[in-house]
Amino acid sequence: MLNKQLDLLVALQDLDIMIKDIEDVKQIGFQVKGRKTLQEARDALVKKINKPFLYNYEKLKTRYKRSIVPVKDDICLGCFMRIPTVLFTRGRSDKEVISCEGCGRILYWYE
Amino acid sequence: MQVVWGRHGSSRVERKGYVMEGKDLLEFFDKALFISNLKAKTKEKSFNELAKLFVKTKFIRKKDIVLEMLLKREKLGSTGIGKGVAIPHGRTTAAMDVKIAFGKSEEGIDFNSVDKKPVHLVFMVIAPTEDEDNVYLSVLGKLVEIVNDRKNRNKLLKSQTYEEFISVFDGAN
């Protein structure tokens, strides 16, 4: 069960990508029939996310292909700017939603 | 990469002018992502068992996000593609590379597959949200093509070791 705001935002992005990928996956031959269910799942997920975070996520989505990007080796993989080391422990705990100071994208610590 | 898709068994994957072969899938497998005998008796538990391997091998940090994504994917329709095979799959922000975990169930698991038959071969494919040349879809297509061949399925069912398992892909076109 996901409850942290960052986890919920990541789940939302994964879901948005899944909705976008539906046609490609269908063409490979997979069964895809519950598109409406997926939209309902998105609506339910959105309700759990704090409005400012959700607003930011949706706004970033209009500007970038992905609103949430991974951090690897202290580098934001959205704009390749180095993230201050002081944020590493905070970011990795997933307790807060941290944005890249360079591009504004939401950061997800991969490692 | 150009991907030419078809129904089961007819997908053809081309990367910069050459057709993807079975052995090209080898880079996405890992000995640490292989289970010769799944303990799980249900679809959800098999997801959990395989997702744990991704965490153990540090391909992902937390399994819950991946499980959430995979279970949502199942709501679209079962990834049990029939003939005893399931390929749960999806892209996730939590992954950095395309990877395939494999588990074999002697007993069989109910996946509510298209043909309603129990699943013995489970391939869990996870991919990052963005990947160069859209390799993820090519991998899925090639995997479906290979497991659609009865000879390959039989070899996979008989495989006990990781080496026997990958030899099926090494030998496939």
C-alpha cells in the first residue's frame, strides 16, 4: 500500500505512461480491455495526492515528457544538473517531494 | 530501431537494419533474476516473489511501486497470454534499465489467462519510463514470439538451471 506523497506521484506517472502505451502493447498481442478501469484507478489515485503536488505534477507534464525523473550519482537525469549532496539523505527517504533546482522536475532517487 | 508488430508469433523487431534475435534478449536476463521453482501459488504472490529479486539485485529500490504498477496493468487484462505463459510487464519511474525476471511453476498458477490454463512460465519485464530506441517494446515482442513456439516452451519447462534457461534464447532466431 503506497502512502507517501512521492510514491503516489510515481504511481501516477507510471499509470499515465501505461495509459499512453496501451496501443503499442495491444499490437504485440496482449489482452487490453480495461482502459476505463485504468482511468478510474487514476481518478482514485489523484484523490490521495495533495493538491499542490498534483498541480505541480500536471504543470510539469505540459512542459516535459516526464514530470518525475530519476537521480543517479547525484545527477538529475532530466537536466543533468548535480543535486546538492545535502539533499541525498532527504531525497532517498522519500519523505518529501524534492524538485530539481535546475529544471523543476520532481526527483526520484533511484539508488 | 524500427519495430514491425503483429499478433502473437508474428512480431518482427528490427534495430537499425537488423532483425532482433533471441540471443539479443540475453542482456536483459540475469542469473539473480531466475527462479527454477516458484513457491507462489497465486498471481499476486508470484509478482511479489519475482519483484523481490529486482530489489535484492538492486535493479530497483522498492518493490511496492513496481507491484502497484503491475497490478494496475493486470486491470487492463491478464498478462497470461495462454499456453502456460504469463508476461507481466510495465514501465516504471523506479527502474533504470530494461530487465526480465523469470520464474517457473511446476504446479501452475491461475492467471486468468486467455485460454484459462494455469501458467507455468512467468516472465516479469520491467522498464524505465524512457529508454533509448524503445527497446522495451522490442523485448516484449521478441519474448512473445519465442514463447509462442512450442519447442521453446517445452525446453523452458524442462530447464532446471539458468544456463539451460538462457540456452533456449541463445538458440532461438
